[in-house]
Amino acid sequence: MIAFLKSDMFRNFAGGFVLGTIGILSLQSAEAHYDQTPAPVSAGYSTVAQASPAPAGAKAAL
């Protein structure tokens, strides 16, 4: 196990993960960080969201 941890293959393998992590973190766009602005509600969605409930006698579809 110690020989494997000291081998060039393990060093290159682990180095690839380190370089990949640095690349992903450094090239990530600024807009991707927790955008807390609410999305605008479209007219079609607002009319559906405000629609009246179904009558009491109607059966729910499963």
C-alpha cells in the first residue's frame, strides 16, 4: 500500500483531480453563485395559479 501511494501512477492520478478541481472552481462564471433574485412570473402561470379549485364532486385523477 505504501509503495502504491509513493508511485508515479498515483501521483499523476491524484494530480489530475487536483488540476480538475482548480479548473472547475476558477472557470466557474460569476452568475452561477447563488442567484437569489426571484424569477418573473409569466401571465400564463399566474392565471393557472389563481384558478378556482375544482368542484367538491369532481374526482382527482391519479
